[in-house]
Amino acid sequence: MTRDHGIVLLLVMALLAAGCGNGSSAKDGADSGSTDTDADTDADTDTDADTDTDTDTDTDSDTDSDSDAGADAGADAGPWNGCVEGSFSPYFGNFHAHTADSDGEGSPADAFTMARDVAGLDMMAVTDHLEQLYNLLGMPAADYPECMATAEEMTADGEFLALCGYEYGSGFGLVGSTGHNVVLFNDYLFPMVQLDFHDFYQSVIESPSCVTEFSHPGDEAGMTWSNFEYDAAVDEKMNLFDFKGNGDTWSLYFQALDAGWHVSPMHDQDNHSANWGTADDTRSAFYMGALTIAALYDAMQDRRSFMTHDKDAAIRLMADATCWMGSVLSGFASLAVDAEATDAEAGDGYATMELYGPGQTLIASVDCGGGESCAIGDTIDVAGPTYVVARATQTDGDVLVSAPVWVAP
């Protein structure tokens, strides 16, 4: 959200002469726990856990996920070009939150502890404001490396993942904001002040490993990155789209997809109070082979996420019953897609389920009749590059949105 950042920023405007890209203390790559920093959506996926794709996040369950892929199954396996296969389960988190390191409350340790012990999240990211992670002299403060050290200490594979990033924001009240972006998996700070999203794009391109997000789009007029101006080099690392925002995020999502971006849906809380993960029931979820930092990084790169207003609900979209949502397929004349939504809490039913394509065009819909699960399927003609997104609406109005499947002839 935009805020008055005070006279300090006026004093540091001269820092812009340093240019964009790697900030102080730049490293060779992010401390992500993953050795694969290739942002290609065809990247191999670690699927060591033989798990289910329902909302049970117990990775010890020995059940099917509608895929016969082995533990090392990855992109381009089988006859499907660009197909990401594997056995994955949903894990739920919040990837946009603030502490007293910027304009929030408490410490990163407080945030991680509440998210884990009170909210019951599987994953939590602290993302304080970039410019407030610098000191009055315009040098990086100790806050960000201390946050990363705390996150590493509090991460326990299979139990809870903690990570730190930061939120870039343009404008600062001096000029109109063109958008905010959360940056994850980057162990150095971008330059303190970047007035325009083009500066931010350049920093993203120069980062060896980051994952970024369009954050709370449409919160203010102009916060749409110049109508989602496309940059192919940035697209490799701009993987996520946040559905939290004051604007019509559903329509804005299709505006981004139609502009060419390969982004998958999130719903973060953007906490500025000590309510990390408890502010509401919204969640950002990823289908992962295991609850590890490396598996999360792979899932973000492969855009295997969904957003949900219901903390117990999950949705998934598959192509040809094999290729996971987030896959970028090619070589198809037609494509069979199917989607399923479930809810682990008894009594939470679904009203409708829909498939959408470019231009927010409705492809198919079903009446779910209040059932605790719902499914939909269709076969689409592939005359040119296209995509499919699934949306499920519960009887209480809660909404879930899947990552797309992209496909070209």
C-alpha cells in the first residue's frame, strides 16, 4: 500500500545515480536452498513425496495424484512438450507481510511464530518495505540479513517454512505509483529508490534467482504497471499475481494474462499489524512434492499455485490428466482439461465451477449443487496460443482460482 515515507526519501534521491540492478552486498544467487535457479517453467520438479492432491497436507499419505510420474518426473516427460508432471500436495501460506522493520508491528520471529502456531500456516514470508530496510545514510541496514538468519533458524523441513523478501514500491508520494511488487529468493536488496517499474524490471532481470509478484494490483489508479506492460525477460521471474487489492483483481488478472504474462494466483494478507495469517482466512497455496524450501522454489518457478478465500479449500487444474496447472504446453491441436475443487471442512459446499479463457471468456460451467467437492472438464481447440483458468465459488461466496495451463499449437 502507498504511504508517506517522509523527508528521508527526499534526501536519498541522489542515490538513483547509482543505477538499478544489484544493490549493496550483492551475492551470486539467492539463499533459497535450491541449486536450480533456472526460471524456465519447464524445470524439473522434486516429487520425492508420494502424496495426495487433496487438502490434506500430510506428505506421508501413500495415495495417487492422477499422475504415474516417478519421483524425478519433470518437464517434457512423455509426449507432452512443456508438461510438468509429478505427485504433489497443497501447502498453504502467506507471502506478503510486514513487521516493525518497516511499517508493521513486532519482529520477524513474532510473525513466523504466529503464522506457525496460531494461524496453522505451512509457510510464511516477511516482506518489509524495501526503502525502509536501508538506514538514514542510504546503506542497507542489518534488518534484512537478520530476518533471513531468523527464517533459516525457524524453518523445519516437513513442518514449517520461513522466508524473507521485501516489497518494492514506486511513487512514494512524489509521483504516482505504478505498482508494488514482492521480491522473494533474493539475498541482497534492490536499489533503495526506484521511481518507475522499468527500473524495477531491470533489477529483476539482473537478479540471478528472484521470484516476483504483481502485488495488490489496482489499489490506486495507475497501479497496473502501465496496463501490465510486458517484458519477456522479466516474465521468466514475474511468476505470481496477488488477488488482494481494492481493484477488480479478477479482471486485472486477465489483463495481465492477455498481455503475455505467465503468472499464477496468490492471495496474501499484506499484514501491517500483529495478525500474521490470522487477519482472515485467505491463503496462497502451492502444490509441492514436499514441504521444503527447494520444493517451494520449484513450485513458484513452475507457477503451481492457487488462491483461496477459504483456508481449508483447494483447487487444481490438469491438462490431459497428466500435466499440472502452470505447465506451458506446445504441439497441441486440442487439449482436454479438467479441474476439481475440494474442502476439508464438512459443510462447506460449492455452488459453481467454471473454466475461463483469454479475454475472460467463459468456456464451460457446472452447477455444483452445494457439494463438498466439484469437478469440471472440457476439450478446447488450440488454433493459436491460449490458456485456461479454473474458478470455483462456494455457497458462502468464497472463491478459489487455479493457476492457468498455457498451450500453443
